[in-house]
Amino acid sequence: MQFKVENPDREILNIEAKLIQLPGKDGSFAVMENHAPLLASLKKGQVRIIDKNGQEHLLDIEGGIFGVASNQCHLLLL
């Protein structure tokens, strides 16, 4: 699934991911390929991404909005 991370000024990351773990305001959660459509508010924490090659990427965030639909994931940072 495609995962894009953006702030209002620019694209920060664009990666093909197998797994994304996120710090939701109501608790941590993960998404994988073919996840049901979802829109979630995120709190300060760490986003963990496993890419298509199995490599782990970590991203510290201050909060944001995450959405997924049709294997397209977007994270808008605050």
C-alpha cells in the first residue's frame, strides 16, 4: 500500500508499506494492505513503518490526521 506523509508545506515521505503502526488519540493501531477505510486523529508519538522489503522506518510526530482507503494511506502532520 502507498503511504504518504505531508505537512502543509511539502511531502515528507512517500513509501510502499506492508505495515503502519500509529499513535491514535484513542490508542495505538496498525493498518495493513486492504484495510477498511479509516480516518483517525493522532497524538504525539512514533509512527512505525515496515516497507515492502521488510525494513523498519520510525517517524516521530507531534500529532496529525491519518486516512486510508483503497490501499492509499495519507498522514497530514500538524
